[in-house]
Amino acid sequence: MNKIISVIFGFLLVLSFTTNSYSRDQIKIVGSSTVYPYATVVAEKFGKSGKFKTPVIESTGTGGGMKLFCAGVGANHPDITNASRAIKPKEKALCEKNGVSEIIEIVVGNDGISFAHAVSAPDADFTKEQLWRALAAKVDVDGKLVENPYKKWSDIDVSLPNKKIEILVAPPTSGTRDAWNSLVMVKGCTKTAKSLYEANGKKPKKACTRIREDGYAVEAGENDTLIVQKLTSNPDAYGFFGYSYLIANKDKVKAASVEGVQPSLEGIQDYSYPIARPLFFYVKKAHVGVIPGIQEYLKEFTSKKAMSNRGYLAKIGLVPLASDKYKVTRTAAIDLNVINIK
């Protein structure tokens, strides 16, 4: 009975949407601040073609975008959400609950999270464990879990700068924060700390990602440009954001090495750079053919002139997909292939 009610509810949503198809004639996009620069460039080129209006794009963060995207079908809801990580099971469940039953997943390309500081600061190199120890709420010291005692980088390791730890971090709603947690905080978390968490009945993958709240790590919001500005004004501070912001602001900030590796196009594409990840956007199939230009936007975004090694997105920092992965993405855009949300 519940399944029948869900189907009827979804049908009524789509029916309501299609009968009001002209209530919006412009694509609406929300989501990741990391994907935002790429989506904006595509939207501008798409709008200049003259066939459709330039899409409206709002940078809400990945988590915030997913909530808006999954809230329902219809002209009052976004058509597309950008994401700097894959959609989560709980977000799929929210979409299904609200009648967003058919979703197209587009893998945009690859990105490397840059742990950056001002160009005027001395070069630096950190291990994942050192970054975890700098940011974690609790760390292991002499075999015990304690509140983070580190105030200076040199407190963690004498080879590190004798300077106060100051790190600007993305908020919990950010896909970049999710990626940082899985690629740095979980992997940098020591075996001892993980064992102690397990012994206390806590899940290490969640516990290891808790960020300290004593002033040494500061949430900087979803605006990566603001983080760049703050790093420029404070050479002792660090922050993390997508590779495109590093490329666009190389006169202001530079990346610290992670595990001895600097972020680069090649290192991000083959994942030899330790904090590399794929980027995405998600599309409501129910909106295709109703809101004008959605499929055409998908074709523009996934075209070789946009996504190839010599494409216009590569010029602003997007690391292109390998050829086999590109074919999958292009096929999904052309054929409107949907993912399984069950």
C-alpha cells in the first residue's frame, strides 16, 4: 500500500509540474562551491548561444544543494545540483521520499583538494597523520585518547614550523569537507586512535573526523574565494579548497605538499596526488523536456570542447577524465541514463 501511495504521489507531482511547464524558462542549479566555477563557465557559453537563457547558479555547498534538489519535483525546485562527492544513501532516500525517483549522474572530472597558504609563506610538506593531529578533536598521546593538546605545528613534529596552528576549514555541509574527512582525517587517523575508539564503542570512521573546537580550526563558510582572501592576509594560516581556486589565485596562494606530493593535473588524474577525488552533478530526469534547455546544457557540459584535455574547463583547473570514464559520462548525458536510488 505504501508503495502504491508513493507512486501516486510521484505521478501527481509530475502532473502538477507539467501542467505548469511555463512557470520557469531558465535552468536552476544549486550545490557545490567547488563545481560552481566550472558550471558557471559552461552556463555562460550555453547562454551566449542565444537558444536558451543562461542558467541561474547558486553556490549552496554540496549538502545544502542535495537538500534543495531532493525536496521535490516541479518548477519551485532546482533542476540540477553540483556535488564535490557522490550522492549519499540518505540523500537518495530523501529524493525517493519526495518523488525525485529518476536521477542522472554526471561525473564532471577530477579535482585535487589543495592545502594552501599565502605565496609569501615558506614552503611546507605535511603527512596525512600530521594534518589529522592538527585538526582532530581528540588524538592519541602515550596510548590514550586526549583532547587535542597541539597549539603549534612543532608540537606535532619538531621538523614542522614553530608557529601556531591556524586552519580554515569548510563547514560540515560542504562536499569538500566530506572528501577531506575521508581522504585525510580517516586515513591520517592512527591505528592506536582507531583501536581506542573501537574499545569505547565508537565508530572510528566517524570519530576520527571530529574537528577540534578550541579556536585552532575555524569554519570559513562555503565561499572559497573568501578563504583565499584570508590566507593572503595571514601568511601563517592554512586552508583547503578545490584545485581550480589554486590555479585561479596562484599569484596569492600556493599549495603545501601532502606526503611529499604537490597537486598537479597529472597527479590528480591518476590519483597519485593523495587528496584527489571525482566531481559530479545530478539532474532530475522529470525536468528534462519541461524546463527548456536541460539536455542541451548536458551536451555542452560533457562535450569534448568543454571536458577534454584541451577543453575550456581544463584551462581553469578541471582535471579531465580518462577516456573510458569520459565515454561513460558522455553516454549518460546523451541517453539520460538514470542511477539506482533504491
